[in-house]
Amino acid sequence: MPTDTKSRPICTIACEIHADWKKPYFGAVPYLQAMTCLTHVGDNYGADSAKSIILYFLSNATTWRGEVARRVKKELKEMVK
């Protein structure tokens, strides 16, 4: 698994999402909450990998739009490559 030392902690990204996405889609909420407890893509949250949590978040975040959303979604996709 490649490690990118330049990527931000997942919890920092989750805080930015919370600040920008005022009314998140209900399907994205549990994954967003889990992301607040993660630091790196190699971490686990319970029995789930950070990678799977990010992928599930992205699949439930299609209604989150705008400049911040595009930038953050791109960043998350790069993390789970």
C-alpha cells in the first residue's frame, strides 16, 4: 500500500466536510462520523478499514456539491487509490 506523507489526516478532512456540508445526506453521516476518528488510510474503525469507510462515504456524498466538495472528494479518492 503506497503511503503519501503529504496527505492530511482523515479526521482533519472530516472536520472540513462538517464545516462545509451543513445538512449531510443521512447515508453519509455514519461514515463521516467514523472518519473523525481516523488519521491514516491504513487505520481501522472497529472491523472496518479506513479505505472502505472513505469509499462508502464517497458513494453517499453525491449530493455534496461545490468547490470544497470537488477538492475534498478528489483528495479522498487519491488517498484510497
